[in-house]
Amino acid sequence: MDFKEYAIKLAEQARAASRRLALLSAEKKNGALLAMAENLEKSEAEIEAANRKDLEAGEKAGLSSTLLDRLRVTPKRLKEMSEGLRQVASLPDPVGKVIDERTRPNGMVISRVRIPIGVIGIIYESRPNVTVDAAGLCLKAGNAVILRGGKEAINTNRVLASILTRALGETGLPAGAVQMVEVTEREVVNELLKLEGLIDLIIPRGGEGLIRAVVNNSRIPVIKHYKGVCHIYVAASADPGMALELVDNAKTQRPGVCNAVETLLVDRKISRNFLPPLFERLSSKNVELRGCDSAREILPEVKSAGEDDWFAEYLDLVLAVRVVDGVKEAIEHISRYGSNHTDAIITEDREEAEEFVRGVDSSSVFVNLSTRFSDGGQFGLGAEIGISTDKLHARGPMGLEELTTYKWVGRGTGQVRE
């Protein structure tokens, strides 16, 4: 196969589709999204069969239980995908929204108006739900999308993409609006990343290795986060019952996702009372703790945490634990070792909470919440296209508005510049 020719063909079809999508009414786009949702639910058996092939291949390849969980499409997750599309359809259309308007002294009216970005490439691993979420969000925001999932989910993604594109045809939208890269060779990705002028934005979702490879090879702007080293700081004033519940949820509810907590910071004043019940609770769920010297004085049975553990995104049932002296030391730790993704404080002290919020420079900062809430759906954005830790254009969970840009529109009555 000529990978360059294949990539160019996908991008040209997407570019042509994007011009049509930019002019569509909200009603037309919403109709396509609702058709996508309905088709997914009607195709449960077809999706399940394809997903079973991927799971069997993953087991043979030795994928971990965490990675297999990310790959698995259950009836509940399929329902969440279809409901996500319906939620996106119910949201206001960002295209055409006037962000700002001003009238100049000469009577000229200047506006900033949201417009689609154009063509977006999504490069991702493992999670088939990204196929559906990305297609739905990009479509609602008026963008064409090229989807390149990982080879471990190729069968599931092919079926999902075919179901989505069938809905496009049924509702009169261009098939090039949603395209799946049907081959697994990496050479195709390298060719896509060269197509500046045809593709406007690349969004990678997956492990740090994938994301760095995309950034290093792309000639196209990239929005990304490298990894999710998320922290929870349990302050001296924290309600211990609440703290146990939140840490448990943040670590064990889905350990293989980027907003799961990886490092726990505990105020020294409460460490002797808090750490033993925490160890008992998490050990019952097969969580391995790795502690600093102070933590191991209290819990001698846990492994010693080294410097690498503070930087680690485990994506597994492992939690690094450090005892700190107050909120300032907690902030210093997060500043040094964090990834600017999501960090939380558990406290009953309002001033301490505000100090933490001001001092932690992450895309999402929480007070008395599980880090697992760092999610577009939980934020009310509908589905999300990903989470950005960048500081330009988009930051945090990315929904519809983050998939648009803007143009300036001027209206006058014949004014000339003097």
C-alpha cells in the first residue's frame, strides 16, 4: 500500500466534507447524531462480536487486565456511548455563536464569531468509546474527523465507524465527515502528521509514548496531555470518612484512566490515625501502597517509594503515599512532580482550600471531590474529545467550544479609514 497516497485521500475527503459541515444547521447535525445513537443500540450484537475478537487477541498478546478493561465494550458502556451522542445533540450549537461584539466610534460593528476548526485528526489507543465520542463532538462542532485507533481495538473500531457513517448517509451528510483509518501500520500516522493545510489539528489520546511520538513528528498543531499524575492531599482538617471514600473512589473505580489518583499526600498531623484504615480498605481491593519513610514508619508492611514513584502514572492498582507538613508542602510536591492534569484537596478549612486552588497550576483543581470527576461528561460538556494540559486554546476537558475557533466579522455602512 502507498501510505502517503492513502493518507492524502482521507484528508482530502475530510477537507471537502468539512466545507459542507461548516454550513449545516444545528437541526441537521442533531438529526445525524440521534441517528448514530439509534444505530449503535440496534447494532449491539455486531459490536459485541467485533469486540470479542479484540479481547481474545488482547488476551493472547498478554495485555494486562487494566488494558483489557479499557478495551472492553459492555452493554452499559455501549449505552453510555449512545447517550453521550444524545447529550451532544441536546447541547447548544457553538457554531455561529457571537463571543464578543463592540461598536466603534465610527459606527463600525466588530464581532468575534465561533467557527469550526475544520479537519481534526484523533490518534488514540485502546478505548473504543473514543471513536464514538470524537465523531459526535467533531460533527456537532462542524468539523470533519479522521480517526486512528490502536491496533488492539481495530475490529471494534471498524464496526463502530461503519455504523456511524451509515447514519451519515441516512441523514444526507457527507461520508467524509467521519473516517476511520482502516490499516494499523504506523507509517499511515506519520504521513497524516505531515498534511498541514489539509488537517488543521491533531489530538492524541493514549500513553505518554504515543503522545510524545505524535508531538515530535507532527507538522500540525497538537493539543494533548502527556500523562495524568493526579494527586489528592488529605489536610489535617479533613473529614476522615469522606477522605477514605474519595481516595478509594479515585484509585479503584477505574484505575486505568488518566484521572485516577496516583499519589496521595497526607498531612503529618493526621497520618497516624488516617493511614492504617486507608491501608486496610485499599488492601482489601488489592491496591499496592508505596510509601515515603514517614509513611513506612506507620505502615512498615508497604513498599518503599523511590523518586520515580512520585513521577509515575501507574494506571493500575498502585498508589504512592507521602506524608507532608501542611498545604504549602503539598503544593510544592505537586508543582515538582505533577503533570498539570487534576489535583484535589480534602479539607474542612475554606482558607486552606483556596490556598490550594490558587497554588496548584493544573487544568482541573478540586476541593472535596474525587479526581475521577475530571471528565467532560461530568462537567456537563456532553462527551469529551480529551483532556488538555496545554495553556493555549484549550485546557482541561475539551467539549464542543474547544473544538471551534473564531473569526472576526465587521459590519459597516460605508466607513473609510482616515
